[in-house]
Amino acid sequence: MSYANMGLEAKQRVLRELTEIKADFASRGMFAGTSGNLSMRVGPFAPDSFQFAITASGKDKSLSTPEDFLFVDQSGNPCESTRLKPSAETVIHCEIYRLTGCGAIYHTHSVFNNLVSDHFWNRGAVPVEGVELIKAFNIWEEEAVIDVPIVSNFSDVPRIVPEITERLDPRIPGILLRKHGVYAWGRDGFEAKRHIEAFEFLFEYVYRLELLKKAK
């Protein structure tokens, strides 16, 4: 399916939803220094054929303009002629869509997700034990325990992709880049938003718990 053949209504819906979540996250300081990116799939999915809207590179996400997003294919190439450049991390979105078939991916940077990703780097994952908000990931066991995977952060972004392929846990709808940020995804924008908020809460909890342990 080409970009031109996508339903106009579906494209407009995706752009409206991304614009709203961008404004929401920006108002909460989740896009410091133009960091972070958002994407949402449009139309049907197959591992080797899908398209999605993604934030354009280098934009101030506290502002809203007609050039905030562009549509790309499963390889991260623009689906129409445009002077806009997709986020440098588009290849990561491509791989997460390919592996999960999800409907939306949100990526944010925060002090807490950076701290825990570095603190637990040698362990390879951030452990979260028995916290109620784990249920945001549809994990309902009593006193559930999860490990949020951490992968390397390279300036050459395509080098990150094989680690994501290897480390992504189907049970956990998110992955951390060391001293960089978290990617969270969901079946749709609502679920991806719930997941990103839950991760950020849990990372702060884990960090503060580590401080309390050290204070004893």
C-alpha cells in the first residue's frame, strides 16, 4: 500500500493523535532539548510491509507546526517527497514495529530513566519487584517481578538495532538505551502512553529505593 493510497481520514487521525500526545508530553517536560520521538503506525501490518508517522528531526516539540511529522515505510524511508528528515532513531522504531506489530511507539528521556539504565548496566536490566504499577503492562501476578532490558547506546544508531532484536522481551513493552532514554510501545496510542507513564514511575521508584537501601 502506498502513502498516496492510504485513507486520508486514517492519516489525519494519526496526525491529530500524535499532535495531542506531543503537546501533553511537552507540557510535562518530557522532551528536553528537542529530545525524544513519537511514532504511530498507519494501515495494515506485515513484518516486511508497514508504514508509520514519526516526528521530524530537530523540531521543538513544545511547538505545533504542519511539519512536525512525516510518513515513512518499514525501512524508515519517507513515503512521499519532502524536505523533512525523520528522527535519527527511526531505524529503532522500524525494528520494534517489525518485532512486535505494535501500533504506536513513544520515546522519552528523563533523569530517572538515564540514572537507572546506567546503575543497572552491568546487570543488563532494571529489576522491578512487587510494585502495583507493573499491572499497567497487563502483568497481574501478585508481587510480580519484571526486568526491563537495557541495551547499548551508540552514536551510530543502526548499531543499536541488533541488540534490540536480541534483548527485546515480548512480556515487557519497553526497552532502555543506556544513559539515553526509554522506548515504550502499545497496540495503540492510548496503550503506549500508559506504558511510558508506568515505566517512568517505576524507574523513579527503583532509583529512590536504591537510595533508601544505601542510607540504611
